Amino acid sequence: MKKIQKNIDYGSSGRNYARMKTTVELDDIKLENIMASMNFKTRKEAIDWALTEGERLAVMQHIKANPWSASVLREGMDPDYDVLAARRAVRTHKEE
């Protein structure tokens, strides 16, 4: 059996990235427009950016489609927390 090795890169976000080469037909005009407007030097930079943006938008759509319920929001907040007192404490600390 052939052992498959993955080239893992943790990147600036700390996430795991498995590198793989692939062949894909792309719209060259769209790719050139992205490269020019975002000042990317390589096609790889533009494609990586587009994939990251697509992933970010998918997460945002998921969050929008599945909002937290009022009970979940209440559970996430300490009822004794006083935001105004916390702000006063920060201002007082800065003035010292």
C-alpha cells in the first residue's frame, strides 16, 4: 500500500491546511479581475483568497439561518454582570 503524506501548514490563523494539487477550469477573466483589484501577484494567492472568502460567507449564511434562541443568549450572560460598572472601572483605571 502506498502511504499518503499530507503537507500541513498552520498558516497565520492557526488552522490546519492540507495542500493538494488539482486541475480546475477557471474563468480567466474573473481571475484576472480579482488579481488586479486585490493586487495579487499569483493565481494561487487569488484562488486561496477566493476560497477563504467563500468559506467566510458560508459561515455567515449558516449563522444567519440558525440564529441563537433567547434562552441560549440568556444562558450566555451572567445576570449579575453590570456593564456600566465595568465601564466605570475601566475609565477610573485609565485616569490613574
